Amino acid sequence: MTITVADIVNNLPDSSTPHTLGGRSRFTVTNQGSVVTIINSRNRSLVLTDEFVSSVCNRYDNLPIHQRLMASQYGDPRWPETPNRVFSAYAARIIDNIRMQGSARLG
């Protein structure tokens, strides 16, 4: 099942600060209307699109379970076709939360 931006909107509070996949830091996810934005610790941001989320979701689904929460699986060199080397791992964290906890909130 592919997750869409609408699924994220429906499962996300207005703002949250979940842990990264590695668990050593946090990032911010904002939900304003139908716009979901990821902001990392360097204050760089990305507005999520269905295409981006679908690509990361497909990667997540095709990885062995024990590799889904490894940030290194979402960038070069393990995923040369990654849609974004910086933000794909953050999106994977959001996808994992929605998949594993249903409608539980992040953060």
C-alpha cells in the first residue's frame, strides 16, 4: 500500500518533532492544510509531494524488514535513484510510523 501526502496529513498533528531513523537527533514536520513540510536540524526544508512519498514508500516496502530503518538505505550509494539524498530518510521515518502504528501520532 502506497502512502500519500493525504495519508500523512490525516495521521499528523499540526507540528511534530520525531526522532531521525538513527535516533540521535530530531526533525520537524509541519502540517498546514494539505501541505506537509519536513525541516531538518540545519533548517533546510522540503515540501512533500505524492511522487516523492510514493518513491520512498516503494523503497521502504522493497527493503528487507531489518534494513527499513537504516538511514543509509535511502541515499547514495545504496539507492542511486533516490529522489532526495537528504530528505528521503526523514520521509521513511514518517512512513514507518504510519505503517507500524496506524494513526498514532509522530513525535
